Amino acid sequence: MSTYADGPTPTPRADSALAVEDRLHSALAIVRVVVTINMVGLNAYRRDNFEHPTIGMLVVVALALWTGVAIWLYQDRARRTPVLLVADLAVVLAALAVTPWVKSPDFNATIPGFYVMGVFFAWAIHWHWKGGLVASVLIAVFDVVPRDELDQGNYGNVFLILIGGPIVGYMCESLQRMARERDAAEHAAAAAEERTRLARAVHDGVLQVLAMTQRRGAAAGGEWADLGRLAGEQERSLRSLIRQQDTVPASAGGRVDLAGALEAMASAHPVRVEVATPGGAVLVDEHVATETVAAVSACLDNVLAHVGPQRSAWVLAQAAPDAITVSVRDDGPGIAPGRLAQAEDEGRLGVTSSIRGRMEDLGGTATVESGEWGTEWELVVPLA
């Protein structure tokens, strides 16, 4: 099981679905109070319809007391068991069953009336649409079977009960599913953020040390050169591992990871290239990524042609909210003053077209600095 830095990953069911269920039962408690007050008032108003008014009063009082008990029991998640739900339904079915005897065989309204909403809502919350359907069907059967005839009003009430339970159950299930999906998305985002943080830490520490060891080992020669070579291999392997863990595939909108594309291009180039990118993915439009990678590749082609494969090059990508900057540097002898302008006058437009032209088409810039220390291109691509 994956863990955060401060403890185990929370269980989505405990943190989301049950929390939604708790809130739904809290809302249901208000509904129970309202329908209980309605039940008591209507039965008091229709007291002349009872053939056994004393027993009828006891049934009404029992239902009112059960409301208080049920609200208290449903408040605690541990008490919210199938036994409680069955008992809740049994109380309502019993009140429906005694109605023909307490009132008369030709009764019109049952003693519970709208009080039945509390129990089939409870079943719908706990067992979703299936629970709402079962409770609704049983309530409808106990309401309809004792009647001598079914008029339009009674039919309408039964129809609403039959469709109400499954619909409420489906809605409750949807709310709980959305809560679980939200928790899963938040967990994935937190895990990705933690991976990015660790990748940055590795990038800022271990990878830089390995790169420095490679350069200094190559400069020192002898056994140190072998050590530098091994350090370079380990750096590339570690960088590849980080990228595989954090690579984001192209989305439906055509966004790709520019950092991963630069590393893939550099690894296949004949020139020895060291690539440094941000710890996480750098998502840009596919066209932007394609043109930027092509411009960087053109810079490296110049290194291969004018400096040679034995020299090294470095590619550094930096991402800001409004722009991406890619620097391409080599350790060659540099470009002679006026050489780029001369090449352009002679019709050789590699730099003008392949590098500067691509950047200008993207609304960016390509600048070059050169000296005895080597040559460095700075490619800036705006994101706005």
C-alpha cells in the first residue's frame, strides 16, 4: 500500500462514501421529524375515523416514539446495521397492517401516511436503488392489499412510493460514487505532487553530482575517466527512471511532455548530450513541442558538424508560468565573429530557418552567444 510522508493512504470508502451517508442520514432526520408531525396532526384531525380510537392513539404514539429512537440510532455509524434497517421497516409495515382493524375495512388513509418516507429513504441511502425498490414494493403491497378498492388518489400515492425509493437510492449511490472518485483524484494528485517533489530533490542533488563527476572525470583522464563514464551512465539511467515514473502521455487536447521529448531526442543524437529538465512533466501543445525539439536538434547538428562528436553538449530546459527557456551549450572553440551572417549571405540558412525561424513562428526568440568557452543558444517559447 502506498503511503504519504506522514502516514498511510486514507481509505476512500471511509473518507468519502460513509461521510456522504452520514450527511444524508442527518438530512433524513429532519424529514422524519416533519412527516411525524404531519402523521400526528392528520390522525388527530381524523380521529372520528377510528373504530378503536384508543388503539389508534397508541399506534400513533408508538410511531412518534420510534421516530426519536430511529434518529438516535441512525446517528451512529456503528449502529447503522441491517438489523436496524429491517426493524425500521417492520415498524412501518406493522402500522400499515393494523390500519384496517383499527380504523375499518373500508379505510381511506393509512395510519402512517407519509410517515413511510423515512424508512424507504433509509433503505435507499444504505442499499441504494435496490434497497429503495425493495422497501417501496413492500410498503406498496401492505398499503394496497387490505383495501377493498383502489381509487385514483391511493393509486397516485402508491405509484410515487414505487418510483421514489429507486430514484432516491440511485441518487444516493451517485453521490457516494462521486465522493469516492473525488477522493481518488485527490489521492492521485497528492501522490503525483510527492513524486514531483522527490524527482526535483533527486534532480537538484544526485543528478547534478553525477553530471559533475562525469565532466571532471573526463577532464582528469586515466582511471578517473572510467569513473566519469560510469557516473554518466548512472545519471542517464536514473534520469530515465524518473521520467518513466512521471511522464504524462499526450492528452485529447494534443498536449505532450516537452521534457520527455527533449530527453528522447538527445539520447538518440550522435553528440554526447546531457539534458537537465524540471522534476515534473512540462506540458505544451504538440506543435510547440515538435518545433522546439526540432530547433534543439538543429543546434546539436551544428555541434556535430562544427565541433565534432567527441565534444560534449548540454541542454537545459526551464519552465516558467509564461514561457519555456531551453539552453543548448557546447564546449567547442566557438563561432568566429561574422560567421553566421556570412553563412546567411552565402545562402546557407540552417541557423536562420531551422533555429531562429522555428522560434519566431512560435512567437519566441533564439539568441546565441559564443566565445572561447564554446557556444550557447537560448531558445525562449512563450506560453501565453
